[in-house]
Amino acid sequence: MKKIFLFAFALGCLISNAYASGFQQNMNVSIGVFDAATILLDYNASSADYQISAEVKTANFFNTLYPFVGKYSSEGKVFVANKDVSDALPQVYQTYTKSRNHVRTKKIFYNDKGFAYQRVSTKDEKKNIVPINDVPASADAADLQTIFAELIGNFGKTRSCQLEREVFDGKKHYKVITQNEGTENRYFDLLKKTENSYKCSMYIENLKDNNDNILWDVSADTPIYFWIGIDKMVNLPYVLEIRIDSTPLGALKVIPTSLKIK
């Protein structure tokens, strides 16, 4: 269950203004017929660096079944690869999660090339420091949040979500593929009206045997769709909806309810 909420948070990080300093965003997550969680996102960026943080909380029936709070933050540097696209290099990624029985934290440190080299984690009162020295040579991204920081800036310039990255965060190893699916004119709850939007798809392919990861099992075969609108007054790309049509618990939808530009 937690993996689905983490995905919703990460994909939600696409919501941004390429020319504003950042945003705050509230979103509702539903799975099947259930209101499953809420997400509060905060994103800040400049031409030199970026910061993404979020707080995820289970809601209603899901909170009774699986009470969970997660806080996540990633920060790093941005450099221009060419005139159209930029690359994002993480420096620190941190998580705090609280379930019914445990409190866990994790902090991953990256070198100046964006590769993870140390993980400091805790479970309740127990602390563990682990060096990360087996980064695959083919890996070109460090975590899912970094990929979305890269997508944020580049979509504002190119109107394209075409991207392929191989991620290794010190533990998980997977490939992320995003593709353009054209445009679609349809009704969106955020706007309360019909809007012509950009449609994108994402697949996440697990490159490591990890049988307990629901997200990879679902998103390797089932596309994750997301729709992006553009505020033409300020050249603002923002997410209108995120959807996985089929999960073991039913369709997953992430619906933004507010967007505050900083």
C-alpha cells in the first residue's frame, strides 16, 4: 500500500511553474471507491537548484486500515545540458515515515556526479550507516523525485515529457520511461470545465528482483497516465490528473484540489 502512495507523491511533483520560484499543491488520492490519502506538495526551483518536499497521509477507511504518515524531501543542483533541456543532480534525499508500529527515517547522500554514496537510516531507536559502492555504470538518475524535477523544468521549455532514465538509489534499481500521448480535450475536476491538455504515459520497469514492490509490478505492464495543462498567461505547466486504470485495489486517481504559485 505504501508504494502506491509514494508513487502518487512522486508523480505529483510534475506540477510546477517553469518560471515562478515554486508552488504549494494539495491533492486527493483515491483507489477504487475509497478516498485513500491526501498529499501536500511544496516545490521550489531556480536556475541553479531545486527542492521538493511532500507530506502524505492516509485518509478515512485507509487510515483506519493502515495509518501512515510520510514526509519526503529532495534537493540538488540544476545544470543546463543544452538550450532546450536541463539535468537535475541530487545532493540529499530524506524520508520520514510513521506507521502503526514503527517510525523510520532515511537520508541518502550523493556525490558531485549525482551518484549515491551513503545511506543513513533509522528504525525506531536503531541507527544504521551503510556505504553505497555498487552503483551500476548504466544508472543515470538517483531517485524518482530527481526525475520529476528534471521533467518539471524541461516540460516548460519543450512541451514534451519524452524521457528515459535508469534509476539506482542505493537499494532499488529500475527504469523509468515517459512518453508523449498527444493531446486530449476533456473535463477536469480541478478546473471544473473542459480543457485541451497534454497527455503523457509512464512505465516503471524493475531491474532488480524485488517481489514485494507493488508499484513496479503494476507499472511495468500498465501505463501510468497523466494530463498536463498550460496557463498561457504565465507559461505555467500543471497537472490536471494522474491515473492508473488498474491496480490490485482498483483504479488509482490523483486529483489536484489547489495550486498556489509562489
